[in-house]
Amino acid sequence: MQPSNLPTIFSITESEIDLNELLAQITQTSTGAAAIFAGMVRGVTSRDNPHETEYLEYEAYVPMAEEKMKQVADEIRERWPVIEGIAIVQRIGKLYPKTPTVLIACTAAHRDTGVFDAARYGIDRLKEIVPVWKKEFGPAGQEWVEGDYIPKPGE
Amino acid sequence: MQPSNLPTIFSITESEIDLNELLAQITQTSTGAAAIFAGMVRGVTSRDNPHETEYLEYEAYVPMAEEKMKQVADEIRERWPVIEGIAIVQRIGKLYPKTPTVLIACTAAHRDTGVFDAARYGIDRLKEIVPVWKKEFGPAGQEWVEGDYIPKPGE
Amino acid sequence: MNKIKLLFFATIRDRAGTKSIELDIPVNMTILGLKDKLSSDFPNLKESMSSVLMTINREFAFDDSIVPINAEIGMFPPVSGG
Amino acid sequence: MNKIKLLFFATIRDRAGTKSIELDIPVNMTILGLKDKLSSDFPNLKESMSSVLMTINREFAFDDSIVPINAEIGMFPPVSGG
């Protein structure tokens, strides 16, 4: 059973993502390691469909997104029971290149306990089931970015 | 050949580690993903030899440590050529539980390009070849923590 | 009848021309039935119906799910956050 | 003779009782020869010599390495940063 006092943070925000503050909030006295993923707006994309981006506009189905972030955190704890703290933050609104837009951070006592895999799993799952979308604005006009994951019953 | 303008930061510092600032410094217009490892002082350790820690005192062979950090960055770029920015920071001095003491951050255009593995490799290598040591102060007295890695010629 | 609230996001919102509507539907209608009804009531949405994700009260829903009383229904394309 | 600078860290510094010393050694002495000399000059260091890491001008060095002129020699236990 999970002790109920393990720190779990999830939020949809229009404010800057403060990595220092979030890391402090998920660091316990027993914590020695944190793996953090941060995603930024790319101004220039080379892979697949090369293009430039002036900015992105993010929107979320906020209450559902928060519930699904909690689900991602629960899935992480189920797979990596040693994880101590989890932070999942999605920034929304109009965001320019180089700006951090998303953060997944997992902490544990030691670094060899799956903390990197847990963070990787977290960002992969966020991009599958957390209802957030972005519209891209660039020299070629504007376009919604669509994912390709179809959730299954129970997800 | 590596473009020479890829940001690489390495430092030994007595100041607070600012994750926001470091992430900004290694984010380029083409960057979409960052994997960051942060290590903190544990106040309570359960594994192996369970004990409590009041604080750690870190010292470094500073000029060599900076050269070896550069070597770790070079090794990362050789193994994961897609890596764009690298930051490697070790804080030294007297550090209390929950304080971030070390940071390794790697950025790339996309998250599925080895950015997590690169950060993991970076912290593993730092703990092998970068000349930094810590002395542990706790209820049972004080003791140098020693690693167990013996560098080979050319490392 | 069952009064439900529909929330549209991203491309679906653009096509619907509104963020949300309220709608009266028959009791025990399935999601598939609701999609058919929306296709005829909102012709702009018709072409989205094959790929739209649907939610009932903030959980993913599927064609054979029954729409509960006073449900909050979300409709949107596959997510693209991050 | 070859005047070298020795830097001690962590346990080695504690045992040596100092952070650094300067030392005159024969030209073309090996690291192994230097370790032997230090074991006899500084008896406190003798028991560290089997596990000590040695560096020459900030690169790791090994028993058969020749100590260059005016070298900066580092001596320390396996590292434990992070």
C-alpha cells in the first residue's frame, strides 16, 4: 500500500513552470535522485515535416486533464513502487519557442531504481491520455496538431 | 563533426543550482526535449547501510573536475550525436538534506532520441571519473564516502 | 429525455463553432447513437465523427457506452499536449 | 632532480595532514616509484597506497607512468561525487 503522504503534484497552469520549486516540493528527506523531463516549444523542426513555428496555443479540458494526470501518477506508482514524489505540469496558453511547456518529474531514494524510466513513462502517457491540444502558428498559417493515440476502455 | 555552437556548460560551484536558468542556457530554437537528473542530499538512507545524515561536506579537485566534466560531455556527444545542449554542475561545500547537489541535463529536438539515456550516462560517468568527494556528518560521527570505480588508462 | 452538456475542443470546437452546447437526448442513448444524432444536427461535425474521441463525465467512452443522465460529454481529436 | 607538486584530497589529505606539498624526485621516476617513496617518507600514507588513485597533470595515471618534469600529481580515493 502507498503511504498517503508521498507528494504528488499535478496542474494545468498558465504560469511559468518553476523547476526549482517543483523539485523542492517532491523532495523528501529520503530522496536522493530526481529524473525530470521538460518539453519546450521548438521554433524550428527538422524531422518528418520540417517547418518553423512562431508560437503555439495550448488548450486543455482542464478538469479531465487533472484527473488523467492523477491517473498517470497512479500508473507510475503502480509500476515503480519506489517512486517517492511525482510532479506533472502542463502549461497552456500562447507559448513561444524555447519556453518550457510541460514537466514530468519523479524522485526516489537512488537513481538506479527506475526513476528515469518512470519519468519517460510519464511523458509518454501524458501525450496519450491527458486532454491537451496545441495549435501551431507559423509562416505557413495555423494548424491544430493532432496526436494519434486512441485510448482503450478503462484508460 | 560537432557544430561548435552547441551549448555545453560545466561547473563546480558553491552556489545554489538553478534548474530554470540551466535549462534555458541549453535550450536552442530547435530544442523540444530535456532530460534532467538532479541528485539531493538524503537525510535518511534505508538501503545497504541504513543511517541518518546531518549534512555532507563536498570537496573537489576543481580544475581536474572541470576537465573531466568536459570529457563526460564529449563522451555523451560521441554516443548520442543528436544531443543539442549539455549542462553538468556539481555543487560543493556544506550541504544539508533535500539540497540539490548535482545536475546533469541533456537537450535534443525530440524525446525519443536518447536524451534520457544520455542524462543517465552522464550521472553514472560523473560518479566514476569526476574528482569530487563527500564527507558525511551524522549522529554516528563523520566519515568519508568512497566510490569504487578505478579509472582505466585513457579515461 | 436526458439533458446533457457537450464540450468541444480543438478541431471539433472549430468545426462546431462553439465551446459547448446543451442537448436533450433520449434516455439510454449510446455514444454511437449520439454521434449519429450530432452528424445530422451539425453537418460540419459529420466528417469528424470517425476519428473523434468521446468522454462521459471525464472518462473515455466508446460506441456502445450508454450516455448517463445529465452527463458531461467531451468531444475532441486525439490529444497532442506536451 | 624533478620538482613536483603533490595535491591530496579526501582521506589521503586527512592522512597526509596537508593539502599539498612540493617534492624533489629523480627524473624518470614512475608512479610506482613515487608511491614507494611516499610510503617511506609518509608512513601514514602507506596503507592508502594500494587503493589510491593517482593523476598526472589532471589525467589519471598508472603504476608504469613516468612522472614528467614539474608535474602536478593528484592523490585521492575513488571519487564519490554527485
